[in-house]
Amino acid sequence: MGESMTGMKRTHYAGEINEKLIGQTVTVMGWVNKQRYLSHLIFIVVRDRTGIVQVVVNEQKNAARYALAKSIRGEYVVAATGVVIARMPENVNPNMPTGGIEIDVQELRVLSESEVPPFQVADEGVALDMRLKYRYIDLRRPEMQKVFEMRHKTAQVVRQYLSDTGFLELETPMLLNSSPEGARDYLVPSRMHPGSFYALPQSPQQLKQILMVSGFDKYFQIARCFRDEDLRADRQPEFTQVDIELSFVDEADVMTMAEGLMAKIFKDILNVDIPKTFPIMTYHEAMERFGSDKPDTRFGMELKDISDLVRGSDFQVFSGALDAGGSVRGVNAQGCATMPRKKIDEFVELARTHKAKGLAWITLTEDGSVKSTISKFFTEEQIAEIAAKFDGKPGDLIFLCADVNAIVFEALGAVRLAAAKWKNAIPEGYEFLWVTKFPLLEYSPEDQRYFAAHHPFTSPLEEDLPLLESKPSEVRARAYDLVLNGFEICGGSIRIHQQDVQKRMFAALGFTPESAEEGFGYFLEALKYGVPPHGGIAMGFDRLIMIITGGDSLRDVILFPKVKDASCPMTYAPSTVADVQLEELGIALRPKKDDE
């Protein structure tokens, strides 16, 4: 066994074999998907990335070949040469694309044997940790192969569309200097410069802007990016983005380009026609209506403000929030009145995970009665007035939250989405939305300073620029995010192209002139030498593929993903290294403390 392939060359993929090839001699190569015995015949289903085809070995034609076939087990790699024949009508398998034919084997070889795998390729119930540890077996599943074929085709569509519209695909370095803003960097020690470190790029932001300074007015890159941050379903420490930058443009130009790219992707990959232009909503409106800056607009259940209705009440939770400058808002979980109390309690806990103190609720039962956690604080007429504010009808469940606006929005935005999922109220389809005019800066009470809501190179709205020093929290950004079904799939902005404005931005973020020069000196230097107005956008490529393939996690669309603690179950990365490697880099590890 394990014989040479000499003299045998694959002529066809398994999925290509069809009735047109009947009578022809073909050679297929792949993995043994399954085998079965019938009298003097052995049927072997061979699988490759295009599909499966059945080959048949007849003992009466060649006893030695039959003995070899009998020794073959699942996941062996085999080569089979034979004549394509039509199956008998009673043996046609309508559920198999190649079910009308089979290959009458004339030559059979085992190219590689396999131990019994830890799970069967066809097994759908394999635990995630097992799938990731043996990712090379998991990736043999036809569903996984189709995902990555779709990922490949999408990348080709992106490249072709942008190339056809005048963009140049340019590559930026992977070894950069560490940036004092943004997420935590992955650091790479330098052997040539002891004590100094490169940083892997969180994105090519400053470099693509420098390309605009350099005169490359239309750039794109399918870029690998790295962020050392806590993981969740739609985040990974290393990810891919389609990075795009253009000169001499405004917001409308960038958004129009992105809409055209999305239309091309959805038509070519899914054969789905999407609108030529997408609706636009300001950040303020998105938060007021949906409690999220990336709302899923495929369903209603919009937030309502009832602060005026409950102002002056004896319910301390409401009155305290209003006295502190917050609000009382709610969401009507339409048709959810049958939700069990245990499930309602889970929603209360969900709100608490988003920093809310809890939720009040009003159930409008089908028989016309009302149940509520706030009944003793409000009259029946007042509760009816609150319900009317939400267009409440029998069968509805209204959740209420009181706190500062940021917490109310975050908590109710999560409750809205969870309620729609529980009720199966989210329709199929694709709903795009532009969200614009974000806050430029966000204040951190813990750090007692402002941070850039997008990044420090985002331009403020021209009419808000005078407020940058006096009222920084009121400054809006020339930023725009593209949202698809509740996921941010693209984010971009018009950039700052004047050095004096960039310095003011750094100052608003708490940088001294010296610290700004230390962290961004080369970039500030570039802004001295004739910079065109420019802007761009970055598409979360993994996230887009997750959506169009119907995945639940980025792990489904990344070949070798990391798990929650940013480790790789297959390669065991990260790992320790030899002392001699650390010595070459001039690095000494601090002994671990007992409480760590």
C-alpha cells in the first residue's frame, strides 16, 4: 500500500463526473468517504473538494484489486481509474449530484492510509474544541470547503471591481512602530535593536494616508490586521479587512463606491440584487430609535422615551435616574407576552450585563389584563398611558429601563435584539444602513481623558471644529459605518489632512506636543508637504463572509482561528521559546508572582 502515483494522473474532479462522460476512461483522486459491500462488488465513495463520486470494484474482474479495495478504510487517500458507466435505474441516487453514474474501476491505488479519525467528517455534532484541534479534518467537510471557496470568490470580486474602477492594490509593511492610541498592539522584539519592538498593524491607517500624500489617489489592500483584545463571536486577534483610501473625495464619494462594491459582491456571489443606494441615519437617530450604532433594521421594536410620562413618580428607580440627568425608555417586545417568567428574568440579567440596574416590565395579556412590576407605583390609567406610548396591544411585553442615556441605550438595544430572536421576529434578507455623524471623541471617566471614537485621524465636521477645545464631547465626526443586518461591516471617515488640525486633535486626546511628536512624528512630518483631502473605508472581510455564508462566528470563516483565550488548539500557539532565543533578543522574563 502507499504506492507511487507514477503512471496515474488525475483527469477529473469527483464533482465533474456526469452522464456526458459515460464510456470514457477517467482518473479521480481523493478521500474515501464511505464504502459498502454487495455480493462480489465493493462500492467506494470518493470525495474531493468538488463533491463525491462512487467507484465500484468487481471481484470477478480482478481478485487482487478486490482484495486491495477490501483493505481500504475511511479517509484513506486513493486514486481510481476506470470507465464511467450509467447506474441501473433502480440504483440511481437522486440525492447525489453524481448519483446517476459510477466508475467501473480498472486500476486502484492507495496513496495514503489513515488512522481512525477522532470524528467522522460527516458528523455534525462534534464539539468545537475537538473541531479546532483537528481543524484539518474539520476542513474536509463539504460545508467548510464551500465557505472557503465562497471566500476566495469574494476576494476575487473585490479585486476585480476595485481594479476596474482605477484602484491600485498596494502592500504596506507588517512590522511597524507601536501606536499610543487604539487597541493593544502585538509586539515583535527586534534582535538588531535590543530593547526596541515592532508592532503588528492594527490597520494600515497612517500608511494608507501617507500613500495619499505620495500621490496614489486610489489604493486598496486585502490587509491582515492584528489586535490584542478580548475575543467574542465576531472578533479574532488576527483578521482581514479590505482597506480602501481615495484622494479628493467627500463622504458621498466613498459611500457611493462602497455601495457599488457591495452590489457587485452580492450579485456575483449570491445572485442577489440589492438597492443601488442605502438609507442613511445619523448616530443620534440610531441610538434614539434602536439603542445601537449598528442597528438591525429588518424588524421594528423601536425604543420610546417615556421620561415625561413618569417624571415626578414615587418610583425611586425612575425618579432617581431622571434627577441624575438620565432618562426612562423602553421597548415593546411585540407578541412576547407569553414569555415565561424565568425567561423574563434572563432578560433582566441581560440588561445588567450591559451595566443597567435592571428592567421593569409590563405584560399586556391576551385576555386584556395587565401585569407589571411597577403596578404599585402607578395607577391603571398611568400604566395604560405608558402602554399606549408603545402602541401596546394584547399579547405584547414592554421592557423599561432607567439610567443615564448611554446605559439605557446599550441595555435596551441588547434586549430588543434578544426579544426579536426569541420571538423569531427577524425576517430573512439583507438590510443595509449607513450610520453617520458619530461623536468624534468619547470621554473615559476611568482615564479622565477623551479617546477617539474611531481613530485620531478622523476629521471633525467643519461646523463643529471650533468646539474641539471648548466642548469636545459635542464635536461630530465625518465618519460613516455601513451596517448589514445589525453588524458593522465597513467603517470609514474623511481624514484630517491639515497638520494644524491634526495637532489640535492630538491635544484634545491629551497628548503634549512632545508626546504627539514621539508617537506620530513621522506622520506629522508628512502632513507638511502638500496633502490632498482624502478619505476611505475598511471592510471587515471575515465578518462579511460570515454573514453571506450564514455563519454564527468568525471561527466559521477563518481557516485556523483562535479560541477565547487567543490560543490555537491545533498548533498550541502561543508557546514558550528557548532561553537562547530570549538571550538573542535581550529579553528576560519576570518570574510569575504567587497571586497571578
